[in-house]
Amino acid sequence: MPNVNTEHDLRNPPDFAILFTVLILTGFGLVMILSASYITSLELRGDAFFFLRRQAFWVLLGLLGMICTTSISYWKWRRIIPFLLLVNFFLLTAVFVPGLGVEVNEARRWISVGGMTLQPSEFSKLAIVIFSAAFLSKKNINLNSFWESSVLPLGFMGFSFLLIIKQPDLGTALALAGVTLIIVFAAGVPLKQLFPLVLLISPLAMYLTLSEPYRVRRIFSFLDPWSDPLYSGYHIIQSLYALGPGGLFGVGLGHSKQKLYYLPEPQNDFIFAIIGEELGFLGAVTVMVLFFILIWRGFKIALTAPDAFGSLLATGLISIITIQVLINIGVVTGSIPVTGINLPFISAGGSSLFFSMCAVGILMNISRYTR
């Protein structure tokens, strides 16, 4: 493997296709957040631009984070992995500390820092991806040995998984597990090791799903949302009511009816439904095409990275975005049970936006060294 770990070995400019796609998605997100929240924000908070102003602030922070991570050679992340893991577990446990953790709707997923709220599970995905990619790309690692290759990445992921489940946040926990398994598979760990592992954790996944009554209700409401239209099936039904009238061209930007107290928090997890209602099938497909371009360029970087660490790191980073997009659109269209995963770069949410843009910055840095 040639030595490319020096500044003068930079051979390419950053992948501008990824940059422009993310900027378009983020700018479009600001427009849709304003459209989705304008009236309810004005009536409930007395400030029509409350969510727009808050999201714009995180966009600026995200751009700074993206600029910084683009300018840092991706090899340097290996040097601070112990620090990243320490911060990860500190933040995940801090949500349970009274006075520091913030509880919303019986969930403790956030901490309050300097008047701002931060969701540690978003940082956790980034930290676990960096660690897993670095560990599985080590020289002389025996990928045929489960104990030498997979135990530590899956162990650190599992500990984070349990802390996130405790918050509770099953959607993010499953996304974290999925991304880690993708990295393990991409590293070359044989499938004969992964299949027994999947069989082993399947009962645990079943238990976690069925142990909480609200999760059971969500599964049944996914199968037949109209059996409980005012409770467990409410979100899916209202989301479909938004997508249906949109037709081919939509009802027009700003003219959604479902955002008027029918679809709860339309600027967050269900913003794709508002896009489908206001901009129609063509608007929704345009968003999906933009995500396809971003995901395609991300995996292209992974395939052309100069070393195993860069390849696995790019795979993990773009997989985070891919899984979130698939889950969010799946929920909004009624294809999978409801879970709290937002749409990257578009949904309102500071922590998700910031760490997603940092991940894109690392991706663009890897693209500077691609073959």
C-alpha cells in the first residue's frame, strides 16, 4: 500500500457533487421547515420563524463542522479514537443525569449544554463508525477469527445500543447496529460468522420489540393503521392523507392542510409527507434523486479510497445517511412501522444536521485521496 498520508500527496479536489448535493438538500430543508412550521409556530410560540431560525443556526454550525472535517486528513481520526469513545459513553450516560438530561414525552434523548440541546446518539453513530473502520482495517488482523475481528466493534456498538435503547430510541439503536454490521461485512468478515450472530441476537431484538406495549401497538398499527385511527395508527394515516392529495405536482408550496395540527411536528420526522403534499410526486422524487446522487458518490468514494481505513470509513459514513433516508421515507409512506428517525439535511433537528454535515466533510476529505 503506497504511503499517501502526507499533505503533499493530495491529488484531487473534494468531491463537489457531494458538496453541492448536500447544500441543495440543506437549503431545501430550510424552505420546507418554514413552510411546514410557519402557522403553528406563529400560533403556539408567537414567532413564525422559530424553527427556521433555530435550523439556520445549526446549518451555520454544520457548515463550519464540514469545513473543518474536510480540511483534516482522515488518518488523523485514528489518533483520537480513545477520546471519541470516552466522549461517546459519557454523553450517552449524561442523558440520565438529573439537571443535565432533558426529558421530552417520557424520553431522555437529549442533554442541555449552554442553552442548546444535544442528542448524544447522533455523535455515537459517528464515533462507532470511526472506531470500527480503524479496528477492522488494522494490518495483520485475522478476519476469519470472530474473536480477533468482530468482538470489539460489535461490543462497543452493543454497549452504545443498550444505552440508546434505555432512552428509549429503538430506531437510532437499530440504525447504529445496522451500520456496524455493514462495516464488519465490508471489511471481509465471512458470512458464516455473521449468520450465527444474527440468529443469536434475533431473540433479543424480538424481546426489545415486544417488551414495550407502545412498540407492539406500532407494529399492529403498521399492519392495519385504520384499526386504531386516533392513537397508534394516527401518524401513518395522517401521513398518507398528506401524500395522497399531492398528486403529480402538489397543492403548492405553503398550502399543506396536514401541517395544520393534523400531522404532529410536521417539520421533523414527517417532513417528507409535507413535501409530497405541497410539491407532489415530482417534488418527492426529486428529493429521492438528490439522495441517490449523494449515496452513489459516497459509495464511489468508498470503492476508490486509497486504503482499507478510508474505504471502511467512507462505507460507514454513507451508510449512516442511507439507513436514515430509507427508514424515514419507509415510515412516512407506511412501508415500515413508525420510528423516530429524521430525514437527513431536511428535517428540523440540530444534532442530526451537525453530525451529518461533519460526516460529509470526512467523506469529502477521503475523496481528495481517491484513485
